[in-house]
Amino acid sequence: RKEVEQDPGPFNVPEGATVAFNCTYSNSASQSFFWYRQDCRKEPKLLMSVYSSGNEDGRFTAQLNRASQYISLLIRDSKLSDSATYLCVVLRYNFNKFYFGSGTKLNVKP
Amino acid sequence: GAVVSQHPSRVICKSGTSVKIECRSLDFQATTMFWYRQFPKKSLMLMATSNEGSKATYEQGVEKDKFLINHASLTLSTLTVTSAHPEDSSFYICSAIPFPPSSGSGNEQFFGPGTRLTVL
């Protein structure tokens, strides 16, 4: 079983839509969680860290559910510029290693 | 803040040559840097963890004599692809974790812009 699993998509949504991605992780020892976005042929860029209490940054909301071992990302009022691949990333401190999901592709259409 | 640079951004070389890629943290120090490679439409694959002042830790299946890593200072790690072959063509990305962590950043890693290697 993969350490981190994501639905690859693509999610095709119209501008203004609300879209949600989930990501599951297999190891309960995982301790830090992040969402990155990656544009085609570019490096990943940190979108937001995910805290136990959940956190929000503008149109983006991230949630962590440790009991069910998943994290989510909600994007409200989608913009064309949100089109990208969203990577779920998990850090396990004991290995000092980051585990990446395969990414979820989002296409926002006019 | 937390800017990571990579050089070169793109390299084309002949089979059998060695290619050196530099990864620099520009405005912070990093005791740990990571090297990844990414194939088209695939996620990042961790190759090795580069530790300042000590040997790199390689992932299973990654040849340490093929991919030489040196982390000689707190702001620079280098990856040398020795005797490159066409199958080494890929997008190589480094990342770094600020040390000490900056306020609010936790353990986020910051990525360089990547190096696209094409071996002919």
C-alpha cells in the first residue's frame, strides 16, 4: 500500500465552483501534512500546511482527520489560475522523510 | 524568504558525460536538503537525503556511485550524475528545510526550480 494516496483526477470544474480533494495516508506515525501545487514543468510550491485544528487561507481550507488518516483541501470560488496539480505531502519525523501523493489534477474551465 | 535556487535550469549532454547540479538556499541555512526526480506526469520520487557535513542517505534502488551528492555547506548541495545515459533524462528537483525553522513555517520544505536533464 502506498504511503500517500490521492485521486489523480482530473477534476474539471467551471469557474466559481467549489472543489474538494482528499488524500489518505497509511502510517499513523505521520506527523506533518502539507498541500503543494505544481504547475506543468515547474517545481512544487507550498500552498499550505495542514494543522490538526484545520486552517483556512483565503479561498483554501485544509482539514486533517487523524482518526481516519486523511487530509482534505477545499477550494472555493475556483479561478482559472487554480488549474494545476495538487500534491498531498506527509512528513514522518522518525524517518525525516517526506512522502508524496501522485497528485490530483484540477482543470478550471471558463 | 525561503528561496532555493538550482543551476543549471536545463542541460543537454552526450551519453557518458557527467553533469553537476547545484542547489542553493539563498536566504536561509539548511542542514537537510532532498533530491528528487520526476518523470512526465508522475509524482516526485525521492532519490536521497543530503545532510550537511555527512554522507547522503540514498533511497532503495538509487545508486550512490551513479548519483554523487555533496553537502559541503549549510547553503549548498550538489548532485552529480556520473556517466549519464539517456535513461537518466528527467527533471531533477532539490528541496531544503530551513534550520532553524522560521516562525510559522514548521517543517515545510522549499523547492528549487528544477533542472531538466536531457541525455542524448
